[in-house]
Amino acid sequence: MRPFLILVFSGLLAIPALAQDSKTNAPTEIPKAAPESSGLSFPVSAGVITAPFVLTNGYLYQPDTRAELGEGGKAVYDVTIPNAGEYVIHAVVDAPAEDSNSFFLNFDKPPEDPLMIWDVDVTNGFEERVVSWRGDGADGSDQFVPQKFKLSAGKHQLLIWGREPDTKLKSVSIRPAVEKK
């Protein structure tokens, strides 16, 4: 009787875990009642991740060498934006060196090289950074700081593609852009 109870109890513990797994790739939404300063935050595991990105210990990264546009790993996140407007992306990243500190990034269509390179300021472990775009600037001197994305209400895809090895991404937050007064 005791082995049977252990089996039933362990089965009950597994049910919430299975329910959680089924939501992993569901579209993520910014709540309609959210105040303007809030946004949508999600871990990198919430998207569809393809090699050579590696998902481990709650973050993703691309091992080995630098990748040209389209050759690196891909992370795709389905999001729903409740209100049309300008948005910025905050992310928790670990960019350990100047040769390990960038991604390609865009909404709804593949990023372009070199315009849509996000050069991450070097970090000391995981730190929050705001996404910028290189544009016509240079490495370490991006043209669009921060990059503001004009998004319509509705469904969108955030595309993050690998560029340099060992640049680690842990979480993403899409927030309404705040105008400075």
C-alpha cells in the first residue's frame, strides 16, 4: 500500500509542472490594465530557441565563434501589444568582453546587418541593459540609444539572433517608451 501512495502523491506533484510546461510557448501579453510604466517581462525560455543557441541555467548564449547574419542561433518570442505606441526593450544580459557583447534584434522581420546590431555595454556578470541599434554608428557608439520600436496593437514577434559568442541573455522586458520632460 505504501508504494502505491508514494506513486499517487508523486503523480499529483507532477500535474502542476506539466501544466506549466504547456504554457511555455504561448503568446505573451502586456496586461490591458497595466499602468503606462509597466510592461511585459519574460524569461528567455519563453520563446522558440534554435541552435547554435544553447539554453542552460536560465539563460541562452551562442558558444564558439562569431556568426554572420542568419548563421547564429535564433530566439523568437510571440508577444501581444495592447496599445499602439513606442516601446523599448530592457534585458538582463552578461556581456563579458568587447568580442562577446552583441546580438541582432528586430520585431516582425529579420534583422539587418549592421543597422540592427545591439552592441551591449560590457557587464560584470548579469546586468540590465536597454536595447540600442548600431544604425550608422560604430561598435560602442550606437546611433539609436535607446532603440524605440513603434508597434501597433496586436500580435508581434521579437526576433533575437546570435552574433558574438558567449553573450548571455537571461530575460527580456518590453516597456512603453517614456518621454523625457
